[in-house]
Amino acid sequence: TSHVYRASVPVCSGGLRAIVVCPTTFVIYCGGGDGTVRKLRGDDMRWTLEGEATLDGAVTSMSMVSNGTEILVGTDSGRMYRMLVDDLSSQLVSVGHTAEVTCVCFGTRSDVFASASSEGAIKVWDLNNYSVLAETRVAAPGGARCMCWIGDTALVSGWEDYFVRCHDASTMQALWEIPNAHRGAVTAVATHSDASLSYVLSGGEDGSVRIWALRSRELMLQFVEHKKSVSKVP
């Protein structure tokens, strides 16, 4: 059989990243770099768009389950979806980081923890169902190096770009930041809060340990005893 070029059908932008063909019908499912999955029916030069769905992140892989009712779709944002072939409705199955995980920490609850990565992503996880409760991404080179909780309401993190940042744990809204907290990456953070005194403790690549007022973020004390990077503060 000779293979002769017949037609070109544009289906997405950002490149066609994955394609699934239904073995029993003239239906194909196309995943694009623009995060869309499109359902087309036809043959040769006649193709009709029957459905379209948009996911979070560029589609990187697709596979139809054995009974032909669903497609598993993966994206470059670390997400995996189950998608019905009939109407392309989707359900999020799993979420993960897409770069090196640099720190994890628990707060006051044993069923909730937070993680951060070298790409600047912060995620809060629910261990009851392994879902992500909240997430954000900070455009900071090198990402977060360390992190801790303030109770169970906020997250304080130390970053490669010398910043200390704080985010609301439920909404991931940025609450405050301390720029140039150290002369180098912030490698360790801890917090203390009670009725009489509240502060943030940070350690850096410069070997210094600094204590900051939690409410005003003013520098209260500094200790420069270490010769190398501070690995942990209590």
C-alpha cells in the first residue's frame, strides 16, 4: 500500500503532544501544548470537531483505558486527569511537583503538611485523601530552601534569592516578605508566637542567625558564629 499525503488538519497550538485513536470508531483525541484535548471524528480529508476541554498545563501524555470509556491525561504541571470520552468531562486524579522537592513540614495538624520545590512551587496537602488544598508558585530563581508553619494558618519560607516570605496557608495569598534577609540563600527558618513574644528565626548561607519581629519584621538580634551555611534552627 502506498502512503500518500492527503490533508493537514490544525487541532491545537503549542504543538500536538499526544494522540489517542479509538479502535472501534473513526474518533481521535488530540492533546496539545496549549492544554486542550479535542475530540475529532471523520476520515481522510473530512474531520469534525465534536468536543473540546482545557486542562491545567500542556498535555504530555494520553492513554485510553481498556474498556474505552475514559482517557488518562497527564500534563506538564504535574497533574493527572481521568477524562470521559463521551463529553470530555474530567476529574483530577493526582497532583505532584515538577521539580526537585526541597523541603516539607508539618504544622500543628497531623493530617496536613506543606512542601516546596526548586521551581518556586508551594503546596499544602491533605493526608486524608492526598489532595492539594492550596498551592502557589513564586517567580524566584532557585525556589524555596526551607519552610515552617505559624500555627496552622500561615507558612514562612526561606528562599534562594535571599528572601523570607510568608503565605496564607488556605489561600496562598502573599502576606509579607523580608528582602535580603541574608547575604546569600536563606537555608533555615523557624517561628515562635505567644502572648508575650512573637518572632521569626532565620539562618543563611552567610553563617548568620537572625531574629526578626513577627509583626513588624524588624531585625531584633543577630548571631554570626557559624563559619558555613546554617542547616537548621530550632
